[in-house]
Amino acid sequence: MNKQRILLFPIGFIAGILCGLFGTGGGVVIVLFIALYLQLDQHIAQATAISITFVAATVSSVIYYFHGNLAWSIILPIAAGSIIGGYLGAKMMNRVPSSYLKRFFGLFMILSGMRMIF
């Protein structure tokens, strides 16, 4: 794992840039890196990625705030829903086999990509 650890900072750097540019899009890079390159379980990849993107999103949000790019009127209602949804989703994830998580993640990525293109 020592050779793999060398790539942890650059992957975090790339994920941070993507998070700053696209919201929390850097999490996708992190999930793929952890699952494919580090060959860790999909549960670990997704849970680790969300924890890392939380930090990047917090830093990005501070910068967005200073540039006046936050829509305050929708932050609290959506944040409240996401707290409840995040709790339920994290509880549900433990009941879903890794093979299904990979498929759901892949399907979500395909649908998101198609939505962005069209």
C-alpha cells in the first residue's frame, strides 16, 4: 500500500479542484480511485469519499460565500432534507451488497452524465 499512498494527495488535489468547480463532483473521482485502484470495498469507497468531500465542500463554501455565490434562501430547507436523507441513506447502505452499490453508482453516473450532455 506504500506505493498506492503516493497517489493519495494528487487524487485529493484533483477531487478538491472538481469539488470547487462543480460542487461535490470530486467524490466521484475519490470513489473510483478507492474502489478500483486501492481495491477496497464499495461501502468503504463511498463512505470515505463522502467524508473527504465534506471537507472540500466546506472549504469551497467559504470561498463561494466571499464571492456572493450562495443562494441562502434554499440552503436551510435543502440542508435539513439532506441531513435526514444522508442519515437514512447511510443506514440503508449497510444493507445493500457491494455489487448493487457499484451498479447503482454506475447507473447514477450514466444518468447524471446524460443529463449534463442533453
